[in-house]
Amino acid sequence: MSTTLVQLIPKEGAQIVLVLFLSFLIGLEREEQKVLSSQYRFGGVRSFPLLGLLGYALCLISDGALLAPAVGLAAVGAFLWQSYRHKLDHSSTAGMTTELSGLLTYAIGALVWREDYWAATTIAVLAVVLLELKDVLEAATRRVAPDEILTFAKFLLLTAVILPVVPNQTFGTFGFNPFRLWLVVVAVSAISYGSYLLQMWARGRGGVLLSAMLGGAYSSTLTTVVLARRARGQARPHLYAGSMLMASGVMYLRLLALLALFNRALLQELGVPFLLLAAGGVGVGWLWTRRSEATGGAAAAALTAANPLEVRAAFLFGVVFVVVMFLTHATVTSLGRAGLFTLAGLMGVTDVDPFILSLTQSSASLTPVGIAAAGIVIAAASNNAVKGLYARGFAGRAAGTQGLVLLFILAAAGLLPLFLFL
């Protein structure tokens, strides 16, 4: 019987009911705001459904022509403009949210006539949500610094503007592909930016430990240097030495994320060893920070996060990646496995991301997966050893020595996976 009843309802009748429902939702929200406010506000639970029905009716009688709906939209816009002018005459802080909602309701009626039911429903629901979240959204804008908007715009520039127009074509004998090059830049920038956002969100709540872990996802080398310099003026060597170890432990998770994006074969080879190294670095580092200090010290403040999205830095990373990729290709071709491992050890002095990502591109085509995995292991271990030297050089004697020993132990443990590949 229900099927027969549905068949008896004209399609236009169901569309009218949908228009009334969606328009009423917007009108109900505006009616609530009108009751709560002493200022003049246009429309409510009657005006908005009428606007939706008007948009639907004009589309219905025009039978697809645009003239009648366009004239109706102009007439509705003229009335809403008068409403807005009236508000401006009586208030210096008048907004036009209600008037825009009226135009949107008119458009919802037209969308329903076009049988774009999903679009009409989604737009109506999003409109109600945005209207209801007025206080929340305005409070959020007061917490976001203008520089953060620029930072996000830089991220969109790297991802949504530059990446789609880069040619996806391989050039040269060592497989240079501009699209994959910039995809690498985007991936590294995305991980760094995500860590930066978490640092900004957690600022003042997590102290040194959380800052060290999030900094490790951004750049464990830079984080180690910052922690070492901070430790020189503090009497808490266990806290800072353990935090350096935690940052280096998180580095292995960062490397796994990059391998997951660019080479699943290497991820399968290094997944378990790197997870164990990450757990060991973070776990032992945390336990080390819990050790009592010889002398009490003031509470350590969280580290200040730096903006990771500089366009010049992104282009510089791309240039370095190309150079390292070419150098890796030349080394493997000329010197073989021994040359690759020597290069891996030397690359640990700086940021290991370009070298490791170059191996993700050459693995299988030029370098066997096992040899590439061994090169990554050596580069990561070398980087940990170099960070130990940074800790000893920049921190005070107690924190620097502890950091040196802990990071050297992690570097030695990081070489153990070589027995799986050699």
C-alpha cells in the first residue's frame, strides 16, 4: 500500500515538500536569532520558506529558461538590499548574513527543481551549521594570528597551485620526473606543516616533552639543536637529554610515513625495525626524563614552533633533492654498494630526507630493495650519531654528555637491522 501511495504523489509535490523542509530549517535558525537580538532582522519561519517556494515556482513555470528565475533573483536581491540598507541606517555593526541566507534559500528552490537533491540538502545543512557556529567561528578567528593564514596560503600554493601544473614526465638517464620531485616536496612540507600545527595547538600545554616529539616529526636535527641550546641555561639535564632521544625516536616514524607514500617495498623491509627503534627511542627517552635531577630547576617551557613553510625553503629542498638523487645515481653506478653506504654515512651529517627519498625513487630500478634499505638504515644511524655530537657541543656538560651517550646508543641500535639485509 505504501508503494501505491508513493506512486500517487506527483514528483512536483515531493519537491515542494523538500523545498519547504530545507527552507524552514534556515528560517527557523534565523527566527531564533531574531528573537535573541534587539536589532532588526529580516525574515523568519515564514519568509524563508516563501523565498524557497518562489525560486522553485519560477523555475517550474520557465521550463528550463533562465529569464524568469533571473528576474526573480534580481527582485529578491532588491528587496534584501533594502533590508540591509535599513539595518545600516540603524546600526553601525550590521551584518548581511540574513540577506545572503535569503538568496541562498531562493537558490535551493531552483536546485530542487533541477533534481539536484543532494546539492540542495547539503547546502541547506551547511548553511544552518555555519549560521549556528557564528560565535565559535568568530572566536577561532581571534585566536588565529594573521601569519598563520599566510602559512596556510603557502601550503595551498605548494599543493593546489604548483603541483597540478608540473609535468609528469621522466627525463634523463637517472629518471628525473618533475612531478614526482614536487610531490616529494609537498609530502615533506605536509608532514612538517602538520607537526607545526600540532605544536601551535599544544602550545603551553605539553612542555618540553610534547614539543620534542612534535619537533621530531618536523626535523629531529633542528629539534636536537634547539633542545641542546635550551639545556645550557637549565639545571635539568635528564629532561633535555631524554627529550633529544624522544625526538630522534619520532624521526623513525617520520621516515616510515615517507616510505609509505613513495615506496611500499622499502616500507615492508623497514616497517618492523623502524617501529621498534621508534618505540625504544621514545620509551627510553621518556623514562630518562623521569629520573630525578641533582638540583631542582624551574618548570621547562615548551619550545617555540617555527614556520616550516617558506616557499624559498621548499624550492631549496627540491634543488637539494635533485642534486642528491643525481649524486646517488652516480655513486651507485660508479662505486656500487660500498660507495652507496659511504654516501649514506656522509649524508647523516645533514638532513637525511633528500637522500632517503632519492633511494625510494631508485629502489628496484637501479638499487636492489635490500641494498636501498641498508643505505637508509646507515643514513638514519649516522644522523643520530651526528645529533649526539650536536648535543654535546651545544648543551652544557651534563645534558650534553647524556644526550651524546643516549643518541650514540640509538645510532648503534639503529645499525642492527643491517643484519637483515647484508
